[in-house]
Amino acid sequence: MKITEYIAALRENINEAREQGKTVVLIPTMGFLHYGHLAMAEDARKQDEDHEKIYIIMSIFINPLQFGPNEDLDKYPRNLVRDSRLAHEAGVDMLFVPSVEEMYPYGESLTTVNVSKITDILCGAYRTGHFQGVATVVSKLFNIVLPDAAYFGQKDYQQFIVIQQMVKDLNIPVKLIAYPTVRESDGLAMSSRNSYLSPEQRKQAPVLYRSLLDGASMIASGENRPEVVRERIIQRISTESEGKIEYVEVRKANDLSLVQRVNCTVVIALAVHFGSTRLIDNIIVEAQKDVEKHDEIKDS
Amino acid sequence: MKITEYIAALRENINEAREQGKTVVLIPTMGFLHYGHLAMAEDARKQDEDHEKIYIIMSIFINPLQFGPNEDLDKYPRNLVRDSRLAHEAGVDMLFVPSVEEMYPYGESLTTVNVSKITDILCGAYRTGHFQGVATVVSKLFNIVLPDAAYFGQKDYQQFIVIQQMVKDLNIPVKLIAYPTVRESDGLAMSSRNSYLSPEQRKQAPVLYRSLLDGASMIASGENRPEVVRERIIQRISTESEGKIEYVEVRKANDLSLVQRVNCTVVIALAVHFGSTRLIDNIIVEAQKDVEKHDEIKDS
């Protein structure tokens, strides 16, 4: 595995890979790698274990633009030595670890990429400017790497939808892959931010996933009122933990629009604070088909 | 010359050209071609008259996103039959003439590209949203074509600076070429909008360039007070025509910042309305070097 902090060196290596006819895959991360990141590299690698057809680039960049003034930019965990070893073992070909100066050589970026509407809700309602920072840095990474495909974790579901919208709207020639959330054995979604949790918080945090499963199972049993699903999740988290709920919402999975009735594939998404640590999670649920529900009613 | 309105067909042709090792050049226009446009195609073509090394794409797209509600979107002149003939004669390989639906298939674009600060001044101060529309559609064209180089006319000087900023900030891998303004024999900058002018307005309009030359010659003679240059130009336009001045400004050429004293390369830029027709023009002027000025003072 190669490693570079320079855009020019990265591009040179990518051009070489392309001349060898390789497909270029990008996995953007903020580092402090966990298996949620590594599973994406392994997924790309398993299609080409001999490094002959697929060139996997993982970027590690803690993007200041996507952090608010009161957020955890400064304390965001870093461990490049460990990250390099793990990325190498997962089959990454090139680790791109630019400095802030390499990515923003002119200080502030006068140019930003903005996705409207779907960035005003969920996390976007609480993290002003976050998705502008994400869209801008992902645009930059796409322009630097020109990847054929790029992986994003499903844990950041809204981020994926925002990037998908940007790619469609701006005609960016990349195939996006949403990779399923990887979880600890007790269900907690893997996240670099889990490292902030105290032992007690860590013990309580799996309630997030348990309550999402609850919600999913209510919908699977025919509950189609989003408010009822939402209330159950809020109640369970409040009862079983000291987590402070930021939001719990049931929205249409494909465009994050609100649903009056759950009659399509939805995402149940939540953000909860444990002390100063903000955790997010989500689950995708297919609605019961109307026809099945009618059958159930007939049967009962 | 080929012609298509479809992104997919365009990309297919570009891929073919690239496989033949050709360099891809993009010339974005809004059509109703004049020699200002064609000179750019000829410039690219003259380096490869046999169509063996350079693949020239000219786009014709009147981008609704860059027109304000009270602007001339609906009456903007169109003549695709004539444009095709002229583009072909100028050596264009592929004319891309997408419909609004092809460029914005989802109606509005949730995603926009925004360049701050340098879009609040000059034309940007009077055409709200204009440069957002420009930056967004040029981003799209760059992502569709992935050109090695792209031409823009120097007549739209602020547009060039905005696109240059966007390209730098977003790491877009394209070489930008600012092509010198092509003028009618009486000095009027070529523009599709000149076709709106009445015979009397057309007779008066060359005062814009004459007054810019005036300003340039004042600076060449050692005048370094931007206000004095500006006043002379305003006075001449007001005296010699019925043009209503929107702005006349002297700014630093490389980043459009204000200058207290003309001691660097500046752009004198102006926008003037003749009836309902808005014309713009500009001239780049190198300041007299301080050392020369000292000499002059010593000599006199």
C-alpha cells in the first residue's frame, strides 16, 4: 500500500492505475478506522484479490468545513499509524492523507457546493453548514480522484442521500455504493465517536439500535402511523438510557420526504446525545404492502 | 461534425475520442454564434487541422438558472441551423445542444455551486443568482465532458474569474483559457445581445470601447487614481451616447479586489444599458511601474 498527503502524487498514481486498465474505487473517511470503514475496502477487494483490476483509494481527512464552531473538530480521534496498518490489511492500494493546507491551500474556500431542502432536516437542522462542508469536500475528492465508484456508509444515511442528489444534479460520473452499517455484537453502530463514550454510556448506547428494531418490527406488523412508531422509540430510549434525544423521525427512504402513512420504504433515523457525544443511527424498513394488510384484516 | 442533444451520446463520443488519444476541448456557449465564439474553435483547431489530436466540443445551452426573473431568457436569440453550419466551418467536432429537460431532468436543481465574494460585485451586484447559475451549469458541463481544456471569452471577464476560482477551489482537472474579446471593426465587443440594438443604439454602442481605451491610455500615461479614470469613462459615455451606466469600475485583474492606487494589472469593467439591452465590456491594463513613474517625475 502506498500513502501520500499530496494531490499531485495521488493523481500520478491514479493515472498509472488507469493506464493499467484498473477501475478506481474511492472510500472517503475521517480516519480512526473501524470495521465499518474496513468492510468497505474488503468488499471492493474481494472482487479482485490480486490487485489486478481494482485500485482502491481510501482518503483520511478530517474536514474542518463540515464541523460547526461548537463541535468536536479538535478532539476528533486520530491514529494514522494504526489506520495505515488496518487499511493495508483490508486491501487498500493507496491511502490519501492530505493536510488541511493541501485541501484548502487558500485558507477559506470561496466555492461551496450546496444541496438545498434535504439538508435542512434531520442532522442538517442541528448541524448548520455540515452538509455544505460534506458536499464541498466530497466534490473536491471526486474531482481529485475521478473515481469510477465510491463507497459511503449507510450509518450516515442522510449524507448518502445528499451526495446521491449532488451526483445526480451535477452529472458527476461516479457510481455510489451505500454500504450497510456495521455493528458491534450488541448492536451499536460502529463509529469513531464511540471512543468518546464512558463505560456507562457505552453500556446504554445499544438501546438506539434496539429501539430502531422495535420500530421496524411495528411497521412489519402493520403499524403505519409514523407518530406511533416515533413515540415508541422515544419512549424506549428515554426509559432505558440517559441519552438526550435530538430527533427521531420516520421519512421516505429515497428522498427523505415526510410520510403521512408508512406505505413505502422508509428510513427511521435518530440522533441522540450521550453526555457530549452525539450518536446517530438508522434503519431502512419496507412498508407492509396494502394488499397484505387487507388480507390480515380479512383473516382476523 | 456530429450534433447531439443527449448527454449519454455525447459521453460515448468523447470516450471514443479519448480512446484514440485525443485531447478534449470544451467551448461552452449560449448559441447565436458570432466570431467571438468561432475564434475560440478556430484557435483550438489550428493546432490540429486534421482532427487527429484534438476533439472540440461546443455546447449551446441557454441556461435558465443564470437568468433573473426580469431578464431576457425568453427573447434570447436562437438560430440552431446557422449555428451548426458556423460551428462546423470553424472546426468543431461535436455540437452539444441539450434541452432544458436533458440538463435539469428533475425540474429544479437542488444542488448549486456557489462562489462567494467575487460574485457580489460588478455584474453580480445587479444580476442576483446569475453567477450561481453559471457556476452550477459549468460544473455540470465539466462533469459531463471532463475536458482537458475549456475556452471562455474575456468579454465576460468576471465570469472567467469566477470559474477560475471554482476550478481552483474544487480541484477540477481542467485547463482554462481566457480568449481575447473579438470586436466589430468599430470596436464594439461581439455579443449575441448586440442583435437587440436599434440602428441608433448600434451606432452609439462603440463608445464603450472607446472610453475603455481612454481609461487605459490615462493609466499608461501614469494616472494612478481609479476614481479619475472612472469619472472620465462615465463622462464620455454619458456625453456621447444615451447609454445608462450600471457600473464602471477599476479593479485588480487577478482577483477583482478594489484598488486604492493603480499599481498592478487592473481590469476596467463596465455595464451599460442601451434601452432594454444590457452590454458589458472590459479592458486589462498593466499599471505603470513605480520605478518608471519616478523616472518621469525626475525627467519633468
